Amino acid sequence: MPGKYKIVVVPGDGIGREVVPEAVKALKACEEVVSGLNFEFIEFEAGAMYYLKNLKEEYPPELLPTCRESHGVLFGAVGWQDARWPDGTYAGAKLIFDLRFGLDLYANVRPCKLYPNVPTPIKKGPEHVDMVIIRENTEDLYQGIGGRLNRGGTSELAIDVRILTRKGCERVIKYAFELARFREKGAPMDGKKRVTCIDKSNVLKACVFWREIFNEIAEKYPDIERDYAYIDAWTQWAVRRPEWYNVCVVSNMFGDIITDLAAAIQGGLGLAPSLQVGDQLAMAEPVHGSAPKYYGKKVTNPMACILSAMWLMKYFHQRYGDKAAAEAAARIEAAVVEVLTERKVLTYDLGGSAHTDEVGDEIAKKIKTVQVSV
Ligand code: NAI
Ligand code: MG
């Protein structure tokens, strides 16, 4: 277990620069009250705003090597108005992909938990929604293999190739089973530890391959219930019966789509956290982007970013068996729940008028006083 966790902090662009400091504040509050928990934060400027300053690169060359030597990364968001490379691509995307692929962060962990007093478009309450979706993060349609056929000045055909590899499927499915085993609670409906395999194996060959590998891995986890859902059916069940789901595992493209549905179910982007996990380290990152129109006003919700930092602590607990990290995660979550329950200090998306840093201060204060048992 590391005596001190080295955490690389990359606020990025826009509101990333406003929410990330609040997550750092929450971690520092934990450090103050949890014995044996120590952090070293190393901050980098990077992203589209950084690119606009030098017009050569989106991040300093030391960023990736420093990340490789760290235990975790805390990332905000990228994207800034019209910042583009000369070829027209948006500045900031390269940073995201270089981190994801360069650090081989293959499991995109997207928790979907409904907290008290959070408005949701579905007819279910917090006792019904507590699942984690694991999205494969390095292959599928996002490898950029494909092209267009142009003839006589007209584009006639376009192809994107979907790639699934044994290695890519095995490791992310294994991660899903490990997480199901590690999590204390099973599905809200019956308490069962369950991993749902989401695919379209009734039609697509790559999905048959995915399901075969799922079954192979599942053999090694007899204590975890196996479950299957076709992607289209899953979307309606997630809305009608979310309490059935505990851990779900899904390939990249499908995962991209259904995790936005999950973000809506849990109350929107202000509350949707994520964690990208590799074999060496993990990167915490709110699901939302840089929301440029809100930048500078300090009105957006820092909870998504703070909950992402909470998931980084859960990861440290799982990876290193560190009880101090477990306590930090429990304190952060309990503090967020208290702030939501009291309804006194909330940002606009939850019907309040507090500023980003006021919510961050309130959560940090509660982290130090809240009672938790771990
Ligand atoms: P966005 O997520 O930045 O914002 C969309 C809307 O969601 C906002 O206008 C706001 O109403 C709400 N919202 C987002 N975060 C919130 C928060 N913390 N609290 C309360 N409300 C919040 O998505 P948008 O506007 O499509 O993209 C803006 C920029 O961010 C673009 O440059 C885009 O490329 C980039 N982006 C970056 C991502 C990343 O860094 N991973 C992910 C998504 C978008
Ligand atoms: Mg998306």
C-alpha cells in the first residue's frame, strides 16, 4: 500500500477549472480527518485553453510520464469554444484519447446511483437505483478504422469498422466481475450480486464473441449471478425496473449511449461521476464537459467531480486493500448525501442558487464531521 497517493490533477478547460478544485478540497478534508491517508497533488495545465496559448500541443510532454508514475489522475473536462487544430478537429480531444489509450484505461466505470432529493425523469426512488455500468474503453468503433469512398467529387460510401479483441473483452468483463464481488451491496431488488452482459448477440457476430467470452469469465465467478440483456431491451428495463441491475458490462459504442441514459436517470450531468481504470492506475472524471457558457460564473455543480474523486478512493480501497481510502470514500458520499438531504446549499441544477465553491465548502465541512462506519 502506498504511504502517500500521488494524484495528478488536470482541471482542463471551462468549468473543469471550477469543479476540480472542489474535488481536491474534498480529498484534502479527508486527509485531515482520516488517519493514514496522505496525498501528493501534482497539477498540470492542459486541454484546449492550453493549446490556444502555444498553438503546438494540448499538454506538456511531462504529463503522461508523470501519470504513469502516479496512483491516480483527477481530470476535469476539455473543450473551449472554437479552439481547433488547423485540420478542423476540436482541441482537447487529443488529450482525452492520449490519456485513455496512452495509460491503457480499459474499463470505464459509470456508476448510476440516485441520491435523495435529486429530480429524476423515472418513476422510481433512490431505493431503486444503484448500479454500475462498465463500458469497454479502448476498442470497438472508436479505433478509427474505416474510411470513405470518393468518386468524381462525391462521397459515395463510408465505413467504420468495429473491432473487438479477446484481450479487450476479457479484461473488462473480468473487471466487472471483480467489482461485483468487491461491492458490498447487490442489486436493490433482491440484494443479489449480479453481472449483466449487455450486447446484441441475436444479430451481431462481434456480440456473439463478446457473450462467449462473458460466459468463459463468468465460470470463474460462481458466487456472482450471470444475467443477459440485449442492448435495446436493456434501455427500457433500465427505466422501468432499474432495481434489477447491480453491475452491467457493455462494449464501447453501446456503452457510450446507455451511460447517457443512466446519467439522466441519476439526475443529470451535475451528478454523474466516472472512473477510467487500467492495470496500473485509474482516472476520475465527471461525465460532463467544459460547459463554456457557465465558465467564470461559478454556478455549476461540483458533485459529479467530487463523486468521481470518491470513486477513486473506492478504487484505492479495492486495489490496495486500504481501509483509510474506504473511509475517505464513505465520508465523501455521506457528506454529499447530507448536503442533498438538507437542501440548503445547492446549485441551480438542483433548484438552488449556491456557487460551485459554496457547495464544495459545505461538502468539505461535512466530510470532517460526518459519522461513518467502515
Ligand atoms: P457539457 O457537459 O459541457 O454541458 C452541457 C450542459 O449540461 C450545460 O450547458 C449545463 O446545462 C449542463 N451541465 C454540465 N455540467 C454541469 C454541472 N457540473 N452542473 C450543472 N449543469 C451542468 O456539454 P456540451 O455543452 O455539449 O459541451 C461543451 C464542451 O465540452 C464542448 O467543447 C465539448 O466538446 C466538451 N465535452 C467534453 C467532455 C470531456 O471532457 N470528457 C465530455 C463532453 C463534452
Ligand atoms: Mg458520451
